[in-house]
Amino acid sequence: MSDSPENTKATEVALRDRLVDSVRETVESAETETSYRQPLVGFARASDARFADLKKRIGPHHALPEDLLPGARSVVSFFLPFSESVVDANRRRRGRVAREWAVAYVETNELLGKVCERLTEVLREHGFEAASAPATGNFDRETLESGWSHKSVAVIAGLGKFGLHQMVITRLGCAGRFGSLVTDAEFEPTPRSVHELCIHFAGGTCADCVARCPVGALNGAGSLNRQLCWRRCSAVAERFEDVGLAEVCGKCAVGRCALEAPRKGDRSRARRVP
């Protein structure tokens, strides 16, 4: 078989589809208490200038794709959205994190690692290498700045856009977890939305996430008090020591954009928080 542009493109598309299927199959076969909706997968070029920009926005310590894997050509990002039942559980009481949400956080962090392992296997079967950062914990415990932001990577890979709560809103909402992987295989990047997915940033009056934060870490102008948020998450982890390292709260992620991106033109005020 000749290495014509047509054959090369067909091979890329076939491998891309294989990776997407592998994410879905790994999630479907996971033996977890947590249930999920259909995963999302996006791709970005490792040379995308916005990776270098993260060194300015997050900090000079933030890794570039080639720092994780010399010769990196692409970045694969994936989102595992929680089921509606997990979201509903964490909506029920304003200040108290649901056990289902804590379990989902711990189980999904482990599952993200398994997804990366499976994708690495698939890529190596095709002669490519891959590398990944941990699903969580890859941040400075004093500055709270990330060494590899899976959320920022997801935005670059076309999975969504940041909302007022500094969570990434995808077409399936923001309630879930992101993972990513760097590879020397080359893939066409996923088209990125030009529209804001957050009602607030689209010019609306929604501030549901601000109202839901039990410690006032969100100020309504797009700023997050990281230390206040972190103290809250650390306290939750102490309460759920029996389920694993559940440094999580998620109250800001169970509002109107939890399960889907608000429809274009929806600029109505947020409902009163229960």
C-alpha cells in the first residue's frame, strides 16, 4: 500500500475512531458504582500556540506537550460526564456534598488512568508512543497552580469553554471529569466553538454557580478564591476518608449547565437555589 495522502488520511481517521471507541468501551466496562453518560473525545495539535500561552496564564511551571513526550504531535482530551443521578444527588442539599459525588470523584480519577492506559496500548499497537499526567494531584499544594491542566487542555482540544465557575462547559455540561494524553501520532484538531457556552459570558444574567458555592469562593466576575475553595475541598476529603481521596465539592458544577450547555439565546435568570 502506497503512502498517498488519501491512505495516510484514512489511516489517521481509522486510528482516531479506534481511540474514541476505546474510551467508550473502557467506560462501559468499568465496574464502578458511578454511572456515566457518553464520553466526549477531542484532539489538538501539540504545536497549538495556546499550550505555550498556558505558561503565562497558569504559570511558567505548566508543562508543554513535548515536556510530557519529546516529539509530541497531538494531544487527546476526553470528558467522562456523570449520570443525571450523580448530579441530582449533589443538588439535594446546598452545603453538604453527596456521598455519590465523592465516590464519583474517586472512581473517575482511577477510571481516567485506565482510559489513558488503554489509549496508550492502542497507540503502541500502531507504532506510536504516548504519555499522560495524573488525573488529579498534579498541582502545587501551596500556590494551587497546576502543572498540567486537563480542563485547559480540553478547551484547546475543542471539547468546550470555561464558564463563570471556571469549570469547562461541554455540550454535555460540566458535571464530570477530564483526562488527557500526549502522543507522537498526528490527528486533525477538533473544531472549536466560537460561541460562549456559559449564559453569563454570553451576556445573560445567570450566576447559578455563584449562588450554589457554599463558601463564597466565586465572586460573580469570573474570579475564584482558590485557597477558600481548596479549604472547602480538603474538609470534604476528611469527611469521606473511607471512599478514598475525595478532595472535591462540586456544588458549582450542578447548576443549569451541569448536564448540557444551555441553549443559544437562553439568557434568563438563574432559578433560586434549593
